[in-house]
Amino acid sequence: MENEIYKTELLKLGKRIRALRKARNKTQVDFELDCKINHGDISRIENGQKNLEFYTIVKLAVALQVKISDLFKEDAE
């Protein structure tokens, strides 16, 4: 059951990151250039398949020009 909570939260985080990226009209390749994270990894993040280090979360927030806390808000767009 504990693993399911982690999977659910990773999926929710990935969806919020994708929504924020798309709200800025950025492709994954554009986003890769902004945050210096391989677009394959961006895809895995957005699909909830990659666990994130704090450093990566900071890079994503900076590239999206949002506060770190905005990545974790349900209505982040």
C-alpha cells in the first residue's frame, strides 16, 4: 500500500509539471534546453515513472519560473 501512495504522488507531480510546461507552450525538447534535463527523463518524470531528487525539482521549478511549492499544488497552472 505504501508503494501505491508513492506511485500516485509521482503521477500527480508529473501531471502538474506537464500542465505547467504546456501552459507555457513548451515542448519537451524546449523544456530540456531550459532545465538541462534530457527530454527522455522529462517524459519519464511527466509520466510518473522517475523518482526525483531535490536538485531536479529545483531545476524544474526554475525552468518553469515557479516556486518549488507550486509544483506540488493541485491547481498549479
